[in-house]
Amino acid sequence: MNQDITFSIFKTVNELPKEWDIVSQSNAFLQTPYLHVLEQSAPTNMECFYIGIFEHQQLIGVALAQYLDLNKLESFGERDKCLKTYIRNFIFKNFASHALFLGNNMITGQNGFVFSKPMEFNCISEILLNCSQTLIAYFKTKKIKIHIVSFKDFYKKSATELQHYGFATIYEFNTQPNMIFELDKNWKTEADYVSAFSKKYRDQYKRCRKKSEGIVTRELTTQEIIEQEKRIYELYHHVAKNAPFNTFFLAEDHFTVFKKQCGNRFVMVGYFLENELIGFHSLLLNGEVLETYFLGYDEQIQKEKMLYLNMLYNMTAFGIEHQFKKIIFGRTALEIKSSIGAEPIMMSGFIFHTNSFINKFMPKIFPKLEPTLAWQQRHPFK
């Protein structure tokens, strides 16, 4: 590594250099309010590390790493009960239960690091690999053997550049795409957005909105989030455990801590039927980008009231009315998200196993562990 560039790994947010938020100002997921959320209410099987990158002792970059102990997980996801799922769960428990992520495993997008100045990709790849080796060595002192190391979520250009350098020999994988909605700058209201639909999707919108009659939607205050904490977690947990694959579950107080730390930049919207909370969605305001975060709902009411699709329309309306450039919808429910206008953007990750014998077979093993998903992209606009 360039001798002028060094890095330090911090275990608590209070240790971070005072310039941290200046360097990370372009990404809310690397700023200290969000890092405090991770520190105070990370999933029980997760430990976070905050990496400061220096040039001549001056902070020029910040990064995030997460260690996950999959042995502590209650479930890897209960939706798909098939042989492939049982084999995958057995492999993860026995050969990949100690996982190290360079990046943020809780969200979708290129949120693992940011620099305050342009950096060459050969330097970035070297920093990331050196950080991973340092953390592997740290866990060795704790008598924990890291099984797999993953570098998470790169857009195509970044992934291609990294492959020219230290990542050339590391297995690159593509999971489900990130659904991203680039909003038309001419849209000022939800009505502008709806009028751009073809007749079929305008009819879908009207049908969906009619189904939601009787549901009251409002932004939750900090006090309401505290009061509804148990119910919010119940709704989140139902959705999370029915996902095809999980590596963590949020802490019960996660949304309360998030609201307290991030204030108006964290928006949580509740859905009420006869004064009972039957669903919620949450958003993080990240500069010109609106990041969708976790949501939850009552399964019976979701089907009857088309609650999930109503949430997607509401998040889109919020993005338009607050003039965000794009909305990051993440990598689940691809078809329904494409029906409201989001487009699939492929992202790559890199992964290796610390056992060199197993690592040789990574290109054969990894694709067999991924949940398979057939879906059809929708094109809702005229």
C-alpha cells in the first residue's frame, strides 16, 4: 500500500476522528448519527467496525465493516421450504457461520466506503483487502475463525475497476438487482406521476387506492414510535422471517434508536385501521437520494387492502413531492417494484472463503446457495 496512506479500525463511534462527518457528508449511512444507531441497536449477531483512512495523518476516507455470527440466528428465512434451502442452511451453519462484510449488510447500495478526494481503484482495492486481513487477524486473537469475507454491493463500473487489481482472483457474484427509481424532474406532484402511466397501470393505481379506503396513514413522532415499539417489531419480524433468506434480525428498539439519532432525516409512516397499527414503512433522507428502509405489515390486511403496493406508491409520492432525484427500493419484490416504475440495476459483490480448498470451489458452490427467482419486469409508463 502507498506508504502515505494508513488506516485505523475503531470499535466505538466516540473514538472516531472529529472530521469523520465532513469526510462522510455525501452518505448518511456512513455518518455518525447512523453509526450510533448501529452501535446502540445492531442485530444481536452483528458487531460493527468503523475504518478511518488517512493520508499523512489526515482523514481522507471512511468505511464500515460488519462481523456476523450466523450461529446466533433464529432462522435463515422460512418462506422457501425445499431441499435446496435445507442444504444451504446446513452449509452456512457448518462452513460459513463466521462472516465478515466490508460494507453494510443491512442495506442495498454502494454504502461501504466514501472518500473526500478522488482515489485510484488500485489503492481502494488494497485498502479493503488489508482491512479484511487485519480484521481476520483480530478475530483470530479472540479464538474466532472467520470463514467467509464478502465485499458488498458495487455498481458495475466500480466492480470492473476493482477486478483489474487485488480483486482479480476473488469470486465476483451478482445477486438480485437493486430496484432504483430515477424520478422525472418534471413531476411535481403524485398526479403528475400517475398521469404518466399507461391505462393498465393507471387502473392498477386506482384499484389499489380504492382498496386502501378506511386506512389512515400518518408520519409517526418519536413518542409514537416508542409507544408502538413492540407492535412495530411484531410487524417487521413477520415480514423479515418470511423472506427467502436472512443473515440478521433487527433489535426490538432499532426504529426508536434510529428516530432519536437521525431525527427528521428518518421518516416512519404508520398505517392504521380502526386506530390499530397494521403496517409501517420507513425512509432515510440521504442528500438527493431517498433510501427506503425496513417495513412491516399484518399479512391478512396486506392481502385484502393491497397494503404493500400502497406503501410503494406512498414512498414514490413522498420522493416526488420532496424533489428527490431517485429512490432506492432495494432488492426484494422486484416485479411489483418494477410495476410502479423502478428499474433493475445489477450490483456485484466479491466473496472468498478463508479455507483455500473450499475457496477453489466458490464459483460452483455460491450460485447453488442463492435463492432462485423468476420474475418479469413491468413497464408502467406510456
